[in-house]
Amino acid sequence: MAQTASPNSAPATAPAATPAFVQAALPYGFEALEPVIDTATMRLHYERHHGAQVAGLNTAVAANPTYAGKSLEALLAGASTAPAAIRNNAGGHWNHSFYWQIMAPVGTGGAPSPELAAAITRDFGSLDAFKAQFRAASMGRFGSGWAWVVVGKDGKLAIGSTPNQDNPLMDVGDFRGKPILGNDVWEHAYYLKYQNKRADYVDAWWSLINWNKVSSLYAEAIKP
């Protein structure tokens, strides 16, 4: 005999679909990068900016079923033909996820591995020259964007920048490669503390580099 639902029972509801992309937890607390990056900036940057990009990416993919099931890296690789909402939000999600990982509290990030240090000397002459070129790329990016260190197809390190939320993994622009270091030079990354003094933020930011992670990324990038 078939059962009938009780008039007082709640209607069955389908379980909520798991979003295609999720925002990983920070590897440290919001206050951990003080005094270089203040707590208020970290919270705003992670929760409002990065969080909005993850939500925006899931909305954009749901609205464009041909992109459903694709990995974040696949979306980046085809960014030149993707709708703007997918290109911008996929880039923002990847860029910020990367950015959080290559920073660490002051005094905990270690030093470049011997292999990375040798590559920096080989390709730039010295660590100071490397930092100076990265600073120039950061300051030379007009408006909003990112500065990057990548390993190119030739296995050498290169420094450049990309506009908005683009990155060197995308099939757009001439600056391509495997990122091992990247800095967010959008104003929302530093304005609460540094106002319009991007150079002060860039100079202070070096004390946050998680060289252990960067060295690991370099080792992975140069594998045949």
C-alpha cells in the first residue's frame, strides 16, 4: 500500500548543489601579516574581493553550461575566448589563491633555495637586481593589475606584469610562463594602510615572501 505524506510533514527538498569552485581558508590569521599588511585590509581583501570573485565565477559558469566541469586551469588556458565574467573571475580566483600561499608572517618565510638563488643570480645578476626589476614591473603597471615572476619555456626566470585579473597562464598577451611569485598591485591590496604609496607597499612586501613555497614552485616549474 502506497504511503501518503502527512499534511504536517515538511516537503522534501533536493540537497543544495556543491559549487564548482570554493575559496580555500587562509593559511594564517587575518592579523598574521601585520605590520606589513594590516588586519582590516586582509579581511576586506579575502572576504569581500576574493570571495566575490569565487561567487562570481560560480554564477558565470552556471550561466554558461559549456564551461561546466572545467578546471580553473582549463578556464585560464582558454581565457581569450571566454566571456568576460569567466575570464575576470577565474583570473581573480586563481591569482588570489596563489597570492595567499606565497606570503607568510614576517620572519617565517625562509630564504630562496640554493637552486632558486642560483637562477636569480644567473638571470638577473643578484637578488637586489631581481628585486629592483620586480619593483619596476609593479610600479610600471598603470592602474590595476599584478606583477609576476615566471619560469619561461626556456627554463629561465622572467619578470613582467598583467592588467586587471589576467595572469601568465592565460592565452592572452605576450607575457606567459609558470608563475612562482606574484604581487597584487590593485589599490584594494594596500590602500587602507599605504593610501596611494604603492612603492612603500611593494618595498615592505618583500619581508612577507614565503621563500619555502616559492622555491618549491620553482622546483616544480623546471621539471622536464
